[in-house]
Amino acid sequence: MTDPRTLAGKVADAVAGIDGLRPATNLAAEISWLPTDPSGGAVDLTATEVEVRLVALQLPLPPLLALAETAVREALDGTEWADAHVRLVVTELAGSAFGS
């Protein structure tokens, strides 16, 4: 059985590796002495769904989200969440997405 906290961290790391996206983290993730979810709260795993909250740093969104889905699927491969529905939620659009 895969540890959900560890897997959430791997999913967040996979998304963080995509130029133009980053996981949407909560404030507690920035406090190093407080034990928190390794994904910074950006990933929720249920029996049937994996939800990843994202901040978009670039546009257009569709190709970035396609890359994110592929990265998440690769992180889930071989786990009990391999067939789960992947839900990508863009919670914020950074000003940098609009250029200078």
C-alpha cells in the first residue's frame, strides 16, 4: 500500500517540475518546524479522485494542464490511485502570466 502523504508529495513535486505551473500551497507549508503535508496542502487523495490545486504562472492554460495531467498520472502509476479521476483546479493566475 502506498502512503497517501508520501504520494501527495510526489504528485506535488511532479507538478512543480512543469514550467508555468506550481502547486498552490497553504501558509502552513512554509513553516518548516510544523509537521505538515509534504504537498503543502495542494493535493487531496480520496478513494476515487485525486485533486491538485495549482497556480498558473503562464498562459495558455490548456497545454499546461495537459502536461500536468500526464505528470500526475505518471506519479500515480503503480499505486491504488492509478485509475482515480484526476481533477486539476487552477486556484490562482499569477500576474506574471500576463507578461510585463
